[in-house]
Amino acid sequence: MSPPESSATSQTVQVRHAPGKGRALTTTTTLRPGTTILATTTPLLLLPSVANLSSICTHCLRSGSSPPRACTRCHSAYYCGPTCQRAHWRAVHSVECKPLSRLRAAGRGPLPTLVRLLVQALLKESIAQELADLEGNVEAIRSEAGGTRWADIEVMALGACACAGVGTGEEQVRRACELMCKIQTNAFNWSEDNPDQTAVFVEPTLAMINHSCVPSAEVQVAGRNIVLRASMAIQAGEEIEITYIDYTLPRPKRNEALAPYNFQCQCPRCRGNLNIYQASALYPHLDLNCFSLAPEVSQVHQHPAVVDTQKAAAANTQAGKVLADIESSATPDTESSQHASLCHRYQRCKNFAESDFWAMAPLPHLVADASSYYAAEENWSFALTTACLMATACDSYRYPPPFHSVRVQDLFRIAKLLSNTAADTSSLSQPPSSVVSKSDLNTRVQDTLKDIDQVSLCQMLLMMALRLIPEEFVKEWDLAVDAQDMLKDIGQLPGRDKALTLINAWATNPEADQSRKFFQYAVVDPVHTLASLGKEALEHEFRGA
Ligand SMILES: C[S@@+](CC[C@H](N)C(=O)[O-])C[C@H]1O[C@@H](n2cnc3c(N)ncnc32)[C@H](O)[C@@H]1O
């Protein structure tokens, strides 16, 4: 079988039958980790989510310096300029503009994203035809006990049929329900990785890819650029698998998130109920050192969560309960309630921290929130130490490929924070007053920062981030554009000749012995030192009374 008609066709993939899974995407050649398997800018369906509709261009998804301008007829599509407006008109807006205008005239708010995608499919036969070929688990959903999911789908289908003006008879609604099942089953939503550009898309070749909690590939997205990259070596003939969910969560949470897809995951991680460290150890063949903040591969295998399986199993079970407890607590809205909430969560996660299980949910969520809390307080040095903790002790295990989009974002976040701390430590002889009270720990953080060549560290992290992202993203991803701007600024700083010679030698040949040593000295060691101060910061700040 060849892949379905789609913009993302490639010589290197094939659609095959996979027992118990329906169809599957396989590779015809052996793929190295990091290889771009498919790339497209023209998915079948693509729409910003309602929350972002008026802030990003409906066609290219860029945010731009000035707000995008609304379509003067329907006010439901927004464009950065006439080129995008014309392209979107040709692609789909010509069929949806009138019905959306009618809706607006009737005083109705914007359609939910999936309902609007269904309207597009009902109005454009070529879209409906491509969707028809995709899996939708229609019968399974229709015959589900309780029938609540089907009832919800019927309500959305009815709304879409009415909006599209295709009639609301039994036959029309049944067809719309089927199309909605297919949209839901195959839609990608990249809100977490790219919060500025939240959107939903459906792409028929990518829709052939099945799920695993130890994914062998990742879909990366920047604007309209959609790229499928191998996360590990994949042998010719093997299936390519991605994750549909946040696979870093414990099994009960993963099962909950996978429920809408109607299958029981039988991946090695689910079969063995492996924790996140054991799952990480299934990626042994990646070079985690060159261009990565991660520890040696051997350290992954020696981590207490891999070696002490009893303790790890207990923590894995506990993780589910702690997560449920945290989720049921109210979301804090003021600074003091945020602090109180972080204290509460730290108390609940203390066992994990003491056992060095930093990658085990829900500890990474706490570390990320603590880093954001410090940044909001403009306590840049503590925000930095916790960001370093996140990058090394949490994300390097949760997302083993160094080029994973989250890992790249970690590098960038540390670089951004360094641009603040570098300014602070060079201009101030005393640390900021809000921080003085944290006494000894703060003094050590400030002293550590003074010992680090923060500008060179920042520069090298940005260079790493740019090397690790797909070529297609360099001009498209806001993060990459910012990284290039920051590098230009750093390049203009005077008096850095010696550092620049070493950095250029490392960048030219990062695998050379000298380069590795320099990388260890200038990047890995300082980031790990800051990360251990981050652990202390959390203990100091959030351990409570
Ligand atoms: C996006 S589609 C993937 C392609 C699909 N197998 C097909 O034949 O078109 C998602 C659906 O594939 C099936 N699927 C995906 N991953 C699976 C897995 N690991 N085990 C069993 N079925 C899976 C489920 O029916 C799921 O709802």
C-alpha cells in the first residue's frame, strides 16, 4: 500500500497493515535519529484554536509585530497580509466565508475549532473524500455504553450541518458525525509545544501513524511547517510510531488520555508498566553527549529508578495519586496563593525529590511552575537554576532525543534567563534585595554565576538550539528567530576574542576531544552546578514550615 494522497508523500514511507492496529506507517529505509522523514506546509485541514484566532494569521499562523486584520465579511479569519489572505481564500475560505458571515449576522460567537473544520469538510468535497479514508472508530463510538460521546458528536454535527447549510436530515447528520469522528481521531494539536501558535491540523499521511508511549518519531511544528523526525534509529520495514498524548505521565493517566482513540496500548512501556527512567533507557543508541546537556548514557541505566525497581514501582504508583490530588486543588491566582500552592505540591512530591526521581510526574510540572514563579518575581537567578534543573534532571530523561522540541525549548529558556542574570551579575556588586534574605544559598548562586562565563554559555546554548532544530524551522519558529537575534547581539560584544576562538573550534568540530572537553567545561558542568542549586532552592523555598 502506498500512503494516501497527501501533501506529505515521501519515498521513504509505506502504509502497511499492522495486526491489531489497522494500518501503520513504515519506513522503507533505515533512518538515523534526527532524520526528517516527512515535511509539509500544506496539511488537509489547519486552523488556529478559538483562543488564538484573532492574534495569529489564520493561514501562516505567525503572530507578527502588528495584530492580523480580520476578513471584512465574516470576521472569523485573520491575516498578516494579502498573500496569506489570497492563499487561505483559495485553500478553504471561499467556501466557509458566507456561512460564517451568516452566523456572525445572527449574533453567534466563533465556532469551536473542530466544528469549523467539520463545516469546511461538509462544504469542500475534496476534503471530505480524504477524510473518508481515515480511521474514525465510528462504530465503536456509536455503540459505546452510555453513548455520551456519540451524543456530543451528534450535537457538533448538527451545528456544523446547520451552519454549512447542507440540511439537518438524518442522512446529512449521520455523514457529518462520521466525518467528525475522523477529524477527532486524526487531529494534531500542538498547544503545549508551541503555546503562541496553538492550532489544530489533519494531515492524511501523518494520520497513518500509530501510537506508542516509547515513540520512535516526533511530529514537530513551526507555523505551517510540519515535520516528522525519527527520535531513534528505525530499521527499514519497521513501523514509525509517535505519541498521541503526554507520554511522560503514569499509566493510569496515559490510559485516560488514550481512551478517545479506542485501543489498549500494548507498547513495551505499558506492557512492563515501566517508569519514565526505564522508558528512557530504551533509547540507548542516541549520542546524548555531543550537543546535549544530558548525562552519559550509562548514567541513565544506573539511575536509582532503573536499578531499584521496587522503590521505583512504589513511586510510580504514588505518582498517579499525587497527580490526582494536585489536579483537584484550586488553581492559584495571586502570588501568595501561588507560593502556597507550590509549597503544598512540594510537600506532596518530597519523596520523589529525595529519591532523585525528578523526571517522574508530577515533579517536572512543579519544577516548571517554580521556575515561572521566580521569573514572574524577576528573581532571574533562581528562575535560571530551576530551568537548569528542568533541562537536566527532568527533560533529558522524559524526552531522550536531544533534538526533541521540548529539549530545544529548554536550551532557549536557559539562554534567555542567562541574558538577564549576566546583566545582573556584571552590573550589581550586591544581589537584588528580594534575594538577599535567602542568605547563604543566594550568595552561593550569585558566586557561582560570577564564576561562569555566562555570555559564552548563553551563546553556546543558542548555537546548540539552532543546530538541533529542523532546517525548515530556522526562519519560521519564533524561538529560532529570537535565538538568531540574540546571537547577533552577543557577536557584537567586545573583548571576547579568546572565548570566540574556543567556541568556533567547538562549533566546527564538536566531536573532537578538545571540543568535548571544552563543551563539558563551558556548558555541561556549569548547567549541572546551577541545577543542583535549583534543587536546593526548591527545598529552601517551598518546603513549608
Ligand atoms: C491516527 S489513526 C492511526 C492509523 C490507523 N491505524 C489507521 O488504520 O488508519 C488512530 C487510530 O489507530 C489505531 N491505533 C493507533 N495506535 C494504536 C496502537 N498502538 N494499538 C492499536 N491501535 C492503534 C486506533 O484505532 C486509533 O484510534
